[in-house]
Amino acid sequence: MGLINFGINASKLWSGVNYSQLVTNEKDHNKQYTGKKIPLGVTFALTFICNFECAHCGADIDNSKSDQDASTKLMIDTLNELKRLGGQRISLTGGEPLVRKDIKDILQTAYKNKFFVSLTTNGWFVERHLDKLKNLDLLVLSLDGTEPVHDFIRRKPGSFKKVMESIKTAKKNNIPVLVNTTVMNTNVDDMPGLSKILKELEVYWTIDLYLDNTNIKSWQKGSNISRPTDKLLTQVISLAKDNPYLANSSHYLNATKKKENKNSNKPQTCFAGIGYCVVSPDAKLYPCFPAQFDNEFEGMDLKKMSFDDAFQKMPLYRKNCGSCDYICHLEMNSLYSFNPNSIFKGLKYLYKDKFLSLFKRKNSEK
């Protein structure tokens, strides 16, 4: 995603904005947005399948539903259509996106269309798919603690070592890499040790908060995982800010408070379904992840209509928005609002790494 192209298209979005509906008011829930819509960013949950059974996972994971994953043709056609509609950023997640047999075709189509392409993975298959990942704009690796803590949360012995190997492999091959950590009661005391590791590796880092999981899987029943207390959260944020590689914007860090906070229902600007959206593994289009997991909100079926038709007809999701602290949504809303700190952070870890990687690649080709 070229920064200039993104800025131009974001400006176009603002030129046709309906300010009253851009602010999250529950009265607009399930209503049509009357302003301009441009799908600048789309997150694709590529598959229901995952090779992990993480204790804190809130994604729609169900290996028995693998036959419901969107087809290769639908994925490729949708990516090509997005380019024509002004799409700039594509984020690939899962499930575990690298288990898809057609991941090469999906990535090649995204590269061809010159999207800014990020892929989030648990790191297990990075080495296997290295050649396909070398043109990524950002590889996001999930890491939730030092070795014993991470492996415990991920319920997969050896998963920490795989992430360490993947970080080193990405750096060696000039792939911009970032580590994301979900902060919860089971790893909050481990953050100092993890921060030290990431400093030594000189890898950019984002933290996000554990979200109350409404999508409980069989292996998660009886889990005592929860968000950290306000006091512990404040300590974690203070620790994280001391790490020079922290990539969270101040907007997100300032918003990460307990949902019981008295200001939790304060209206906020939200571009979900207006400037960005998410696509579920079975090709249903939603404004955001909370909408995807709300059984009362119906997604737009991309198997039955074009992306443009679905995006334009999709109603707003304005339910409990004041308590939303999804990192992907808060950071995106901040960037779309041209928040200076968000722009600076984006330049710092996205483009600095990108320019360095391009420079290294050019030198290695000489």
C-alpha cells in the first residue's frame, strides 16, 4: 500500500462522509450508511482450519468446516474486484492462513494487484512457505510470552521456538516482521521477560488485550482466562512504552481500559463497513469482527453477489461500539482519521522496515 495512494483514497472517503453516521450511535445500527464507501482495507479470515488449539482464541475455528472455506476462484475474483474498487490493504488471517493449499495463488494475486499485504500466522509453517512470503509487506507473528508461557497458552509444545525461528528467518530474508501479543491474566506477569527478548531481537511489537470470548471452542471450556485488572494493565502499558520497538499508537494504548469503565459507552468515530471490512472463511462480508460473531447480524454472502454490491448494501454495525477495543479496528479508525501519532507509528514500523528490506534486497542482487 503506497502511503500516497492510501492518503488520496482516504481523502476521497472523507470528501463524501456522513459525519452523523460516522460517529457510533446505536440508533444507526442495521441502517444504511448514506455517505461514500470505499473498501480501502479488507481482512480475510481465509480458513476455519487451524493446527493450534489456543486457550484464548476468539476466531471462528472449526476444522470440520473446512469444506466451507471460500474457493480459490472466489478469492482471486474478489481480490481483482477490490483493486478496481480502490482497495489498498489486504490482511490475511485465519484460522491459520498457511494451511490453505492455494495460499500461493492468493498471495500472487494480492502481489499482482499491488496491495499492501500483511499475513498473520502462528509461525509453524513459515519456513515451509518462505518463497511465497518473501514479497509480503508485513509478516505478523503471534507471540504471547516467554517459552513456557507461550507454549502453555498455545497448547502446542515447540510453538515458541517456531516463532523465534520465524522471526530470524524473516529478518534474514528481508521480510518486514512484527510480533503481536495478546495480554491476559495468564501472561501479564511474563511481559517483562518477553519485552526483553523482543528488544534483543530488535523486532517491532504490538500488544492487544484479551477480549471476552463469545465463540467458545470445546478445548476452551472451563478456562479461567480473563483480561488483566486495570492496575496490571497500566503496568503492562508502562512497560511496553519503554520498549523502543513498540508499534501501538497512543490512541490505542489510551483506549485500552476495562469495559466497566464509566466512559466505555462514549461515542467514537468508526469506519467499519465504510472504509474497511472483514470477510469470514465462508465468504460472508461483515463490517467488523464483532458483527461477524453477532448471531443477530447477517453477513453479505459473496457467493451470491459481487463484492461491490455486498459492500454498498451492507448495513452499519453500531452495537456496543463504545466497549470495542479490537486492536485492528481501533488502530484502523485512528489511521483513517489521520491521527498524527498513528501515521508516525505506521511510518516507523511499516515503511522503515520496508525501505530497509528493499535496500537489502537490491544490494543482495548486485
